[in-house]
Amino acid sequence: MKRLRRKEQPKGYSLKKRCLRRWIYSHGYTQPYVARKLGLSAEEFKRKLREHEKFNEYQIGCLIQLMKAQ
């Protein structure tokens, strides 16, 4: 008999970097500004996008607020 595995909660989320960069600049922001809003340095933010590193729940929440998304 197979055991059902519970799905584990993700430890973070990676983002579509092209879409995010397009949104940032089309709304008049800069990557360093968005990085500060997420509590990151500009270099750390750019590295996370470039290397497809995961953003934590707090950072995703800040990004959602900045984008006024639901």
C-alpha cells in the first residue's frame, strides 16, 4: 500500500527575472529601490535574480505590496 506524502511548503520562491525587470522599469522604479524595499542590497537582489535564488516569504510579501497585486 502506498503512503501518501504531504506536500512540503516551499522554502522560498524564485521569480521570472525578465518579467520583473520589465515591470520595475515600466513603473519608474530601479532595481536598487526595489532591493531596499525587500530588505536586500542591490547586489544581493541582482544575484538572486541572476542565479534564480529563492526569495523568502517576507520578501515576496513586500514585492506584492509594492506591485499592489492580490
